[in-house]
Amino acid sequence: MAAIVLDGKEIAREIEEELKGRIGDLSKDGVTPCLAVVIVGNDPASHVYVGAKERACARLGIRSLRVDIAPDAEYGEVVSTVRRLNEDPGVNGVLVQSPLPSGMDEISITDLIDPIKDVDGFHAQNLGRLVQGDVSGLLPCTPAGVMRMLERAELDLRGKRAVVIGRSRIVGMPQSLLLAQRGVDATVTIAHSRTADMADLCRDADLIVAAVGSPNMITAEWVKPGATVIDVGVNRVADNSEKGYYLTGDVHPDVLDVAGALSPVPGGVGPMTIAMLMSNTVRATEMQH
Ligand code: GUN
């Protein structure tokens, strides 16, 4: 039997509807949330993501401010841009799009962002709160979006085995913490490029979250029948189309025939990430007023 498809677009629409009410309440107090996005260089995928963030802001009536910095800019220019945005009372959320050009330290730039404006949730203070079990603050958008998807599907993860493939600070690590938190109570294994028995681990899992960046890596043979599979991968594969590539996830399409529930690419985790960024921007604005 084919898996239930977890429709991220639809859930993101519901989140946006809920946010519109809160944005309306802020506007009654004369406040319009404002998200500033700093983009350094010409990474094509980053420009696509930032465009999607700007369109979401426009749909919701959130002001968006974009700061483009040349790929060969000095590190100091990025630092002074972040400091200026921190000090600007009209800016409620600040994010620096990843990846930065090679040689620029992403973690030290992230830690310069005022934690109350850190809508990516990557600042050491916000990630630290998550480690302490406090999930009431600004949480990383992709993992928080995955949690909303799982909640919406009413999947009970208590005592279940979850495998998170990938250990990045953007997805894998915070995802593992969110799945293991009290109240969710999954038993989490973090798998990565040095994991020896990946296929066996996955076959035992009730939930697989794939965030590797390797097209179609998780095949049907790796998936226990009925398991939930969340595909965080967004991979560009070259083809002869006008664009020159197509998008595919980390999960092979055949998994649809084995899994109980599957998030598609595109239309799964991607829209959820944007919705959670909008949610963090509104939350940051509410915390600041
Ligand atoms: N690059 C890929 N995903 C993200 C994200 O969630 N935030 C930022 N800042 N950069 C990214």
C-alpha cells in the first residue's frame, strides 16, 4: 500500500493563516514585524531560498530587508552589517544565509546575532536552551517544521526508534534533540558519514529523518514497512531541462511503496522551513514588544 504523503505545503498554509491573526494583533499596536536576511556571495541555491523567504514575508505583511554582500567582501563587513541590524529597533529578526564563502566562519557570525533576533535559532544561547530541554524559544526552522509535520500527522513517537541521518547544526543535531525531548520521547540514533551499519539501523527504525544531501540514498530496502520517512534533502541533479537540473530528495521514490508516511520533495519539509521562519519572526517581534 502506498504511503500517506505528508503535505508540507498545506500545513505551511495553515501556519500562515494562524500567523496572520498574530500579525494583525501586532499591527493594532503599530508594530509590523521585520525580517532582515544577509546573503554573502552568489550561491544560486541560497538566492532561490532567500527569494522564497521574501515571498513568504510579502504574503503575510512582514517587512523584509535584504542585505546583499559581495562574495569577496571582508569578514568585517559581515560583522558590521550584523551589528547594525542588531541595533536597529525596526528590525526584529536577523539571519545570515548559509553557506558563507569559504574562509568565513559561520559559527562566529551566528553568535554575533542578538539571541532575541536569532530567527534561525542557531545562536549558542538558543541551541543551549534546547539542550536544556527548553523548547519555548526560537527553534531551528527545519527541525521545528519537521516536528510540526509529525504532530499534524498525529504520530505517537513515545518509545519509538528514530534514526536521524546527518549531524549538522542546521538540521541533524537540533532534530535529534527535539525528537528525544520529554513529551515526544523517541529513542534517537544519530547516523552520519562514518556510521558503519546505516541500512540495518534504518531497517529497525519507526521514523527516519534523512538530512544528508545525497540524492535517492535511502532506498526501499532500507525502510521497515509502515515506517515514517521525512526527507529533508534538496539535491540538484543535472539534466537536459531548461533549468539544467531537477530537484530530488535523499529518499528514493520507491520508498513510497513501503513507508507508512512520507514527506515529498518538493512540497514537504521545504515549505515547513519557511513557515517556521515566519513563525519565529512573529515570535521574536512579540518577545521584543
Ligand atoms: N541554508 C540552508 N538552510 C538554511 C537555514 O535554515 N538558515 C540559513 N541561515 N541558511 C540556510
